[in-house]
Amino acid sequence: MAAAVIRQLGRGWRGVRCSIAAGARRPLSASHAVHQQQFTSLDEKPQFPGASADFVDRLEFIQPNVISGIPIYRVMDRQGQIMNPDEDPKLPKEMVLKFYQKMTLLNTMDRILYESQRQGRISFYMTNYGEEGTHIGSAAALEPDDLVFGQYREAGVLMYRGLSLELFMAQCYASASDVGKGRQMPVHYGSKDLHFVTISSPLATQIPQAVGAAYAYKVSQADRAVICYFGEGAASEGDAHAGFNFSATLECPIIFFCRNNGYAISTPTHEQYRGDGIAARGPGYGIISIRVDGNDVFAVYNATKEARRRAVAENQPFLIEAMTYRIGHHSTSDDSSAYRSVDEVNYWDKQDHPISRLRHYMVNKGWWDEEQEKAWRKQSRKRVMEAFEEAERELKPKVDYLFTDVYEEMPVMLQKQQEALQRHLKMYGEHYPMDHFEK
């Protein structure tokens, strides 16, 4: 019958219709009947390759509000009390003190560098206020050689891994000690030694790159994981879809860590999406997902540690959505008072801050008191100021670094540009602050 239909195509649709009708009146041949499946009831399972589901006999669309919101996992409440003893990670005192000191040191560094930008000493800065728990809790749960892809608000991860205050300052000041040789704008950190891929400004480009790295680890059986950080705003980018889908179909050992801090610059979450946040997207891609209280450093630690263990053992991706709040402006180029109230910010700063929550826990355990707090605050500020002053004094990298480290052998095009710059500086160098640069 199919052959007859094809022959009729040249005679127009009317001929095709007649051929189909004629074929419908003819009985099927025995050989044809062998390949027919009789679906006689709803008990039969669909054979479609694109989904796993059952048949239904009732027209019903899936409503986004039918499913209740994904719950938020947490270990301690806002007063630092453990809610379920079975979920207490029971970390040693030294480790908890490290958590607290890194979180508060990051907070101090943020305040000084933010003011530095406001005074015109550096060109740009982004604070991490309110999100310190997501950084430290996740960083502590990883192995030292796990690869990190950040977005631009994960300085605490690098700080926990051991990047010095001097290198943080050198990067922001583009001084000669900067491992990037002054080529990146401030807060675009990176460290090969600490397995932290250099930050790039475009949103979400790190997501498919991270999946590629995780796939390479899988193929090489490296027993390593990749963690990829991004904000809920970046999850709206096409690169996020591509990365999620590749990670699931290629079964990659990767943790997608979304910092849902309430705002994509000035766009609040209710204008970004209509679904249940970011964790709800995971199952649609075949990714195991969880939503955690990002202001609870222990909840972040537990979730990341288990996700890391299973990602490596089972070669599959995990999605963690850490619910938190961006207390600071998006960056020094932003004025968040234009789109949110002071009362809203003060609530999160005073009532539900990750640092104060951990401090409550430490005080409850008898591990911290007011005298220790004052002494540490004074010591940490002194350390930051010393690194700050050193960066202020340091020279800028050599001008010739503009042309190096891209090509193994400098092409003629760049050689000509370098020679042109040298001639220009020879003639007009007195008009440039060349004494601020290394020779």
C-alpha cells in the first residue's frame, strides 16, 4: 500500500487520498500482520524511545503549581542550634574555627577593597556579603585537586584553598605579583596551583567548559570531580541548558552549584522564571538535585560532600541550589537601592546571616566568646591592611606582557604592534607614568 501511495504523489493529493482509502478496504497480508502490535488496553506500555511513561485516557495538562516547592535542606537554625542530630557533620573544633575565620576574613577583605574602589584606587570590585557560607561550606567538602569553575562571586572558595591575601590584592590592583600579569579586570581570579580556572566575565560560559573537563576526568578515570558555580540569573543562559544536558547524557562527575541569591543584578527572581527555582530543572535533564539553605554552612558542606562522593563513584552529575541572599550591591557599578528596600537588606544582614549563624553555633559549643571575636577582628583587619598596603606600593607588570603568553612564537602581526608601541613610548614616554611599571 505504501508503494501505491508514493506512486500517487505525482498525481496530486486527491489521488493519494483515493489510494489510501482503497488500501484501507483491502485486507492486510499475512506478512504485514506479523508486525502489527495490538494495543487493547491502558495496561500496554508505550514503546516510544523518547520518554518513559504510561498511557492515560484523560486529557490533562501538567500544571506548574501542582507540585509543592522543593524543600530546603538545613542542619542548624538561625540561632545555631542543630535541628536533627543525625545530620550534624560533627566537624572538629579546628575545622569549624577555620570555617569562621575564612568567612570573616573574606568579609573584611571585601569591605576594604570595596572602599578602595570607591576611592579610585582600583577600577572595579564585587563583594560577597551574605554568601560566605556557600563558598566555605562547599570548598571544604571538596578534595584539594577537584577542579573549580567559578562565575565571579566565589572568592571564598579560593581563600579556603589557600590563596594568600597578597595574591588577592595583586589581582585587583593588577600589580607585578599578579599571576595573570595584570591582564584581567579585578575579581577575575585564577590559580593553576589551587585548581581554580580563571574567571571570565561572560555569564555561564564556564558551565559547558566545566562539563568538558568532567568528561575528560571520566574518560581518564582520574577519580576527580568538577564543581561549577553560577548564579540563578546565569541559569537562564543557553549555555546552562547545553551544559546540563551534556553532563547527563555523557554521565559526567560534576557538581553544578547554583547560588540563588535573589537577584540577577537588578532583576528579582520572580521576573527571571516562573518555575520552582533552579533545583526543579534538574530532574528534567536527568540530574539528581537538592535545594539547601545557603546560609547554613553545615548544610552546604553535607550536600556538597555527598554529591562529590556520588559524582565520582557513580559518574553522574548533581545539582545543588543554595538559597541565600546578596546583601551587597551586585558590583561597584550597581546601586541596589534603586530596586530593593533598605529594610529588606537589613533583615538578611541582621537576622539571617551565615556568619552570625555559625558564630551562634560556636558560642553554644563554648568554642568562641566576645574577647576572641574582638581579637580576631583586629588581627584579620591588620592582615588585610598589610596586604593592601603592599599592593599599593608594588609596580605594575612589564608593558611587554601585553603581547606574550598567547602564542608559542609571536606572529608577525603582534611583533609589528609591539615595535609600534615601543617607538611610541620612545617618542612620548614622558607623558605616561612609565615609572609605575616594571622595566
